[in-house]
Amino acid sequence: MRTPNEPAPLLPLLHAYHDRDGMLTDDALREISATLKIPLADLYGTVTFYHFFAREPGGRDAPRVCDGPICKLKGCDGMLDALAAEGAKPMPCAGRCDEPIPVLRGGEVLTGLSVDDLRVRPTPLPPAYPGDDEECVFAHIREPGRATLDGYRANGGYTALESALRDASPGAVIETIEASGLAGRGGAGFPTGRKWRAVADAAGSPKTIVCNADEGEPGCFKDRAIMDYDPHAIIEGMVLAGFATGAERGFIYLRYEYPKTLEILERAIAEAESAGMLGDDIAGTDTEFRLYVRRGAGAYICGEETSLLNSLEGKHPFPRNRPPFPVTHGFEDLPTAVNNVETLASVAPILRNGAEWYRGLGRGEHAGTKLISLSGDIQRPGNYEVPIGLPLRTLLDDWAGGPQPGRSIQAVTMAGLSGGFLGGEDLDATLDEPSLRGKGSFLGAGGIMVFDDTRDMLEVAHGAMRFFAHESCGKCFPCRIGTQRLTERLARDAGPAALDAWREEVADIGATMKATSACGLGMAAPLITESLLRYFPDAVRAHFGD
């Protein structure tokens, strides 16, 4: 059990009691409240906000069945019925869209399309790279033993860190990252070098590096592959970020649904500490950096960086008002860089090979690569590393084999669910922000779910909006009420309505949400209804027209 003397102690203590007792008892909450001096009412409100902290006996080990968009297509409702006698409950997308249907039972994740087929399966490796372009993040991930220190060392692991500590300055590291064009790969796309420079220049210490591994966007599962097969790449990236910014501590905030990944990360951290790549006097220099894993407890909103920081601090995980921004007022109100798993895994290869090398990996004027999680009605689902600017149809048809024989692609989602749908001629887009934003969407975290011509897109849209309504943190009125109203308007049992009035109402709700919501959830959710109307007006008219 973690001690309260370590930073960010609340989540580890909650998990320790939860694992020991199979639930969080009233006595446990009283002990934690007294130990950490958190008012009991505040602690109770925080605990009950998360999906996975059970408050009833045996709740931790009761099965949770994913009912995300892809698992809905694959029959999760039947799985829930089959496990009902065991107290099964649905859970939002569990990040295994490439191997449905996941069932979380205690400390294990089992997958299968039926109860008889459920078993523990390893994370699928990315498919063999089909392109002629060079990979960055996935370049060595398929090699046996890559997750171990020796396997990582075999292909230049930690040489970028050793070289930077020995021969470079923090400013030089930042300049290289800036010149490479690396931008945040978790969804926001903010330039990484600029973020690091702001933290380095900010007053206050200790500074902190946070790896956002709360991969909760439906349709996204790329970060799990990196953490399971290349954990040292994240560690090296975080230590380099610490060196560049002056930070001496870091956290990996890991989503609850990845229990085996937790074991892999903690083992890799122990290896790095034994090898002198973490802790005091790293690589024989006077550089210090300590790294901790903090496991979340199930809350989509914690993927938003300020909600994540509040969760780390033991507060209710609401988004913060900005400004001030985390680069000056982050963890414990001190300068903090929050970066995504994929972003941090890109850092060491860039420093080893140079900024121009990374820029050259993109197509045309675009810099670098992007990991895409591809799932749904496609022959070869999985994680693909694509050059920025690759045509979407090249990925779908050439790399992933297209839809099943005799079927055609009706639509895809972008940015998981947050980018809404693309369909029709807009499937000729290229995978870069200018192209996608020109079509009313965005690349975001890189989740693409495919729906063929057999799917009811109105039902898909309703499920997507129901997810956003369920995951809204409730802090701001536009998102809390708007997602619920849009869910109701998309429901099949809503009854017929005058189409013009329906369109006007939905548009008005969406515009209000986009203009006034506190964070990206409320701003992104209306893209579902906007894109549904854009690409599938006949389906809307058939149901809602009078």
C-alpha cells in the first residue's frame, strides 16, 4: 500500500482498500478521510463520481461488460444478459475495440464474442506495417522482448537520454522538439516544444511531468499498445521532458480498465530505476527524476488535462477554468506539462534521429506521423502508424482491407466519437487537421470506427450521444443539460416531429453547447448531430419528418 507521504496519495489508498475488501466500506472512507484530512462528505462525493469504485459487497469483482459503439455492433447486450446472474453491469468503451467484447472482472480483462469464448488475451500487436514510409513510435514495437530493459536497449533505447544529459542543454532539447513540429497526440494538437518551453520559463517548483494515459475516448486503443509493448519509450520520454523543463517528478495517470498494463509499467519503472535511468544521479549525472503510476477509477472526463490534475490532487475531477493554464498552475498549482502517451513515446526517436527526420515522415507540408486506432466494419482492425496527410481511403481500403465482401462503407467516426461522422465524398479526406477541419471534423486522438451499409446511423448517433450524456461531469449547465436533450431528441421512441422544428431545436442546443461549455466534451458532442444531418438527411427525415 502506498503511504500518504508520497505525492498524490488519494487514488492509491482508495485502490488499496478497494482491492483488499472488494469494495469501499464506510470504515475505509472514514480512515482515509482522517488520514488525508479530507472532509468525509467531499471524499464520498469524489468516490461516487468514478464508475469503478464499488460500494456494495463483492462489487469490485462483479463483471463489467463494455457497451461501447463497436461492442454494441458485436452483441454486448447478449453478453450482459448471459452474465446477469453474476451481477453484470455495462461499462463505457474499455479500449479494446480491436478485440471485442471485453469483460472486466476484478483484476482481469477477458475478451470474446460469447461467454464460452471469454478468456484473457494479450494486447494485439500492430499489424505488419504496410506502407513504404518509415515509422516513428512503432518502429521497433513488434520485436520480441521490447517491453524489457534489455529489449529496449537493443535498438538504441535510453541513448537519446544519455546523450542529452551528457552533451546537450535543456534549451537545446526543447529547440529540437520545436523544430520537429511534434504536436500533442492526445487530441488537442498543441505544439509540444512550446508547452515545454512555457513550463521551463515558469516560476515555481517542483515542476511536474504528467503522462495522460487515461485513454477513454471510444474507439481509441493505441496508447495501450505502446504501454504494453514499449513502456520504456514512455519512461525515456518523460525523463527527457523533465530534463528539458526542470521537472524532477512525474506521474503516469493510467485508466482503470488496463489492469495488466499497470503491472507492465511498474515493472519497467523498477528496471529503469535499477539501471540508473530514474531516481537520483541519472546516467551518472546530477539529474533527478522520480516517476509514479496513479491508476484512475473510470471517468471519461479525466482525459481532459485539468480534470486529470484535480483527480491526481484528490479533488473532485471537474475541469478547471482557464486561464491560468497548467504550464504555470498545474499539479499543486505549480508548473506542469501534461502530455499524451504517444507524444512522449515520439520524443526519444526525434532526439536520436533529428528534427528534419521527423518532419520528413509526413506527406507534403505535414510533419510526422499519427497512430490511428481502426475498428468496426473493417477487415483488418488494429493500430496503424500513418504519415500525417495520408488519404483516409488508403488506410481503409489498401492498408486495412476495406469492408467485408459485398459491403460498402457508409460512414466513419473521427477522433473516436468527438469528431462526429464522415461519409459520402468526404471519405476522400486526408488524415491531417486542415483537411478534416475543412469538413467539419478533426483528427483528435486518432480513433476511427467504421460503419458499413447495414448499420442504422440514427441508432449509432443516439448511442454516441447517450455516451456523452453519461460521461458529462455535470459542472456546466450547457453540457449537462444539452447532451441529455440531444439524446432524447435522437431516441427512436421520441415520436415524429415537424422536421424543421426538430432541426432548429437540435441546432440551437448544439450552438449553445459549443459556445458556452466548460471543456471539450460539451463542445464536441454536437458534432454528432451536425454530421448526422449533413450525411444522412434521409434517415432523419424518414423518422422525424411529419
